[in-house]
Amino acid sequence: MSCPPSRAARVSAPTSAVFEDFAAYIDGKLPLFIGVVVALSAVLLALVFRSVVVPLKAVAMNLLSIGASFGVVVAVFQWGWLASAIGVDRTAPIQSFLPVMVFAIVFGLSMDYEVFLLSRVREDWVRRHDASEAVGQGIAHTGRVITAAATIMVCVFASFALGDDLVVKLFGIGLAVAVFLDAFVIRTALVPAIMELLGARAWWWPRWLERLLPSSASRRKRVTA
């Protein structure tokens, strides 16, 4: 049984106001959320890899892949580019929660790939102190694992676009594009190229910070003791 027009109007008006307030709240908190996540990630990476440049580069590359995925989502679902290829017959606004969810998931996956790659590069750099050789060995030992894992994730996320729900399509396309760009463009091409250009400067670390923090040698001594 359908509601009278006057009652339907009374019901829909508060509902739309709630969604508008929620979207405004998310928009207001999004910069703070991104800033806190980026800052904490940069600090942790700096402490782990004993480098100032590496965490800054990692954060910039992560934001690049996420920003590119947001651009693709806007182009497909708001501008209608290639929308018919995934069964979208109308444009629609981006849901307010989508940037938060995509940023959180993709930033975590991107940081996982970054730590996996640079851990191997750092290990070879500490042993040989040859920046070019360290980058080559790092990408040789981790490249296949990163691309294989990313291929699985891209296939899973891209399958969301086969559904009928527009929000699910939005979510799937955003994640699939972000993971694809991060693994196949950034981690296997841009990151090695930047590390090669930086050379030994990528591992610069202030001496006063080195004195404040425990070294790996002292940690090994405590473990063996």
C-alpha cells in the first residue's frame, strides 16, 4: 500500500537531510583522516628504513595511485566515459563514503607492496652499499610476487563491476584501477626509477636521529644475549 503524497514527502525530507548531513560530515573530516594516516605512515616508514627520502617518496606514490583511481571513477560514473562497457546507463554522484573506503584499503595495500619491495632493497643496500645493485636485486626478488598478488586483487575487484548495484560497481572499479596502477606502474616502474636516480641519497638519515634510536646491531646483540 503506497503512502499518501503528503506523508511520503514528510518521510523523505528528513531522510535526505540525514544523508546530506552525513556527506557534509565526511567531507569535513576527510582531510584530517588522510593527513593522520599519511603522517603516521611516513613516521613509521622513516623509523623502519632509517631514511627521510624513502617515506616521502612512498607517501607521494601512494597518493598518486589513489588520486588516479578517483579520477577514473569520476570520468566513468560522473562524466560517462566508457560507462556502457560496464553496464552503467546513467551518471550519478559519487557516494560520500567511497573516498574514505577506497583510500583506506588502497593505502594499506600500497604500503604493503612498498614495504615488501623496499625491505629487500634495504637489505641489499646495507650489505653492499651499491644503490643501483640494491634496486635491481630488490625488484628482481619481489617483482613477480607483487604483480601476481596485484593481479589476483585486480580480478577480484573488477568482478564487482559485473553486478547490478551502482555503488558496488563504483567500489570495484575504484579499487581495481588503484591496485593495477600501484602494482604495474608505480611499484614496478616509477619506484625503481626514482630509487635509481636518487642513488645513495635515498638512504640519507640524520646522525642525531641515529644516535637517539637503537641500531640494528644493538638489537642483534640483545637477542643473541
